[in-house]
Amino acid sequence: MRLTASLVVHDWHWPELESCLASLSLAMVKALPDASAEHGHLTILYNGQQPLPDAAGDKVAAQFGFPFTLVSDAPNLGYGGTNNLAIRPLQEQASPGDYHLVINPDTTLAANTLQILLKQATMVADCGLLSPKLLDENNTPQWGNKRYPSAMVLLARLLPALLRWPPLAQLNKHYQYQDLANTTQATEVELCSGCFLLASVECWLKLQGFDDQYFMYFEDFDLSLRALDAGFRNVYLPSAVVYHQGGYTGRKNWLHKKWFIASAWQFFSRHGFRVWQVGVKNKST
């Protein structure tokens, strides 16, 4: 088994990236049956506007114990499109049983996270995307998995004050799978968070990676739905933990909110519009 990973970096914030790389390296050592160099590889795609700092590669090498490629001038094709630069070439070297991880630089893995996820992958027939429990720095759940969205819950993401209305607050809890708050079992889910997505290379290639037309936001939802449509099963494992510093659309600036609205429109145009109901049609949600 070979595990590859891709990491898109737009703002080179070294303390954050250092923590991500160190935790990823340790998790890979624990997860791979033979943690030799040829069994793991990371591609870092830097698409920021400023030149990389001096000795950036040396700093990466000091924290990450596997081979890596640092692309210092990757085009900014959006989150999914830039990750595709690492995903689509896997076809040339993939073998059965290989896996690929898409990971955000603002994440930190628990040491056993990849070990748990990869073990589960071998136990689930037609396993698609594997999703961990996401926590913030205060150990508060981030509810990374979602049910199919509606216009009302997305509006509440932009305007959190709307969640003071109890019916919408309850709908939002259902949308965020808060009913799984106390589960300890692997559970099938509809949509997974793009900040940490693990799947077999076979799955990634069958889906042809992310849809390049999404610049930011909803590329993960679109990918998750296409995985379900292709016959894969997306699985949430609460025993696998990842700490994530991002999220919270309502707190972002208006440029991000503009991207969010544009991508939401694209998502609904392709997959179907909902005013209130959440959850995939014709399935128990």
C-alpha cells in the first residue's frame, strides 16, 4: 500500500504548516505497514502571490519524514483545481490498494488518525470518502459532515443570527449531523468536509478528482455526491480525530462570502435546489 497526499498552500504561515506536517508525518509512520520512504509521498502546491521564504524546502524536510515535492509556483486554480494537479497524475503510477489524502494546512492529525481510517477502508465494500471527527483548538466539534443542503441552512451559514429562530436552528443541527454527536461507530454520511478527505486512488480517479469549475466552496460537496452516485459509500469515523482551525463561513470576509454564494448557486444548479428540506432525496436522512 502506498499513501500519497496533496496540500494546497496559499498563505505560507509556517507555524501552522509546521504543526500540520509534523502530525501528518507521525500519522503516516503509524499507518503504513512498512514506513519506508517509497510508501509515502506528499505534494505541496504553493499558489500564493508572494515568493516562498528562503529555505522553505529545508524547513519542510525537517518536519516531514517522507519524500515530498514542493511546487513553488503552482497556478491558483482554486482549492479543488489545484489539488487536481496532484491527483490526476496518480493514474500513471497507481496500484490497487493505494490511497490519496487531500489535507488543509490548518489541520493537525491525532497520531492514530490515518491508521484508523485506512483500517476501516479495507473493511467497507465500495468505500468512498473517509471522514474523521473535526475539532477546533478548544475540542469543540466542527460538524464537518453534512446532509444535502437547503437554501435556508446556507443562508444561516452566512447570517448566523438567523439561527436564533428555533425551527431553523433545529434544521441546521440535522443538516450538520449533530444527531451523530455521541456515536462511536463508523457511519455512512452524505457529504464530507474538504479540509481532510481520504479515499482510494481508484475512487479519486473514477471521479476524476474535483470539479475544476468550483473555485472555492462546495467542491467537496459536489465530490461527495458524485462518489455516492458512482456507487461508493462515504464513511465517518468518530474515533479518527483531526483538529481544524478553519471553517465558520459566517465569520469570513465578503469576498469569501461572494465565492460561497457563487459556488452554492453552481451546486444547486447542477444537483437540485431545496428551499427547506435537507438530505439526499429518496434516502433515509
